[in-house]
Amino acid sequence: MRLLFLVFFIACFSEVYAQNVKLKYNQADLIFPGCETAEDQKKCFKVKTESYMLSNLTDSLKQKLIKLSQSDTITLSFKLLYDESGELIKKQSNVYSSADSTFKELNVIAYKLPKVAPLRDEYDRGVGASISFIHGWLINRTDNSLNPILDFEPIELPLVMVDKFPHYEVCEPYLNSENETKCLSGIYRQVVQNNFKGDALANGLDLSRGIHAIFLYFKITSEKKIEFISARAPHPMLEREGKRLVTLFPAPKEPGFYKEKPVDVHYILPIKFYVD
């Protein structure tokens, strides 16, 4: 019981803990098949994923992307979650496109991405991990082809490709700066730190030593409400606690905006803690 109590005490203050003690990994990156010896494995992961998506596009989907695109560039935003064995968790992984009405078809392809080599902690245990990146495809309307844009810098960024982030008054000093997303994350992490019920969850949990990850999925609606979507954790009780925590997140002053219109913004909050 004492060990589990300490585990959740650490989990409750996971952000502070992470700042003072660097988590140790035997393998710190997800490795896509064929990237094992790559010098930059993250870049290789992105390149291989783009190649996979392009090679598996059907002619009908390619034409749909071109037809629905409002410019000569298609932006794809990837948010992928992998479990401890390197398998893609389909329900909590998505590909978003700047071409409307292609979400489901693109995700059918993405959900068939091959298994990857997972992160591994110092005990050589697999660790759940998420990865996000953006691809840009240039449309050649002469032959209706799609061509990857090297070093693509998108105009639309995650959170789910919005133009303006959901806004809280406390983040006013960081408006339109790179620290705005950190401030947004900090609001939710503070709620987790202050309200995680570790003592009530200790009984019956059998977590192994090493790093564990909890992923909270929720959305900030255009009506400025917080709505829970799902949670991924190594134990169902932790998932239920994650849902409870999301209900405690404060509503923003302003919603997110895309093309000057309020939109729902999907958000993922990863929480990592260490079991000794």
C-alpha cells in the first residue's frame, strides 16, 4: 500500500517531478520500420509516414483531395498514439486534412500504418507515446498529382489546425506567442496536480516499475465548454479518474477559431509518472 501511495503522490505532482528528475530511456524515440539506423529517427518517421500515405491513396481519394482543396497546397496534421508494444491505438489517433470531408477516408489508410518500435524506459519496458507532425502536399493540376513539400512550414497548426487557440485570461501575457500553448497546458496540468485522487485509487492496482503514461482526450467546444472524449491509461481505474479530472477543467474565456469562426478544438493531455 505504501508503495502505491507514493506512486500516486508522484503522479499527482508529475510535472514538478519531471522538471527535477530526467526520465531515463533506453530508446527515446518511436522508430518506424526502416528507420532503425537513421541518424534522425523522428525525421525518418515523418518521411516514411508521408511515403506510406501517398502510396496508399486510392485514385478516387486523390481526386477528392484535389477537388476539395481551396488552394494548391493540402495540409495533413497527424496525431498518433501508440501503446506499449508499438501498436497504433486507432480510436485515439487521427489524421486531419485541410481538404474538407476526407477525414474518414484518410484515417482508414492511417489506421493500417505498420507497427513501430516503441519507446523503452531504463528497465527496457515499452512506454506508450504520442507523436504529432504535419505534411504538406503540392497539387499539380496539370496531371492531378500530389507532391511532398520538403521542410513544409504550415500556416495552420495543431491544436487540430486552428488559427487561434482557446483563450484563458491567465494566458493573456502569452497571447500569439510560442508560450501560449504552454500556458494552456499548464492550466490543465495544475488541475491534475491539485485533484488527482491517488489515495483512493491505490487498492487493487498492480503497476510495474518504470514510466507509465496516461493520455486524456477532450475537446474545447465552440460554446466554450470542456467535453471529455476518452482516456488511455495502463489501468481502467486510472482512465475513470482521467475522465473525472477532465470535468474539473475550467472553461475558456474564448473558444478556438478557424477561418474567423469558432470551432471545437480537440486536445490531448499526456501525463507521465514514475513507479519505483
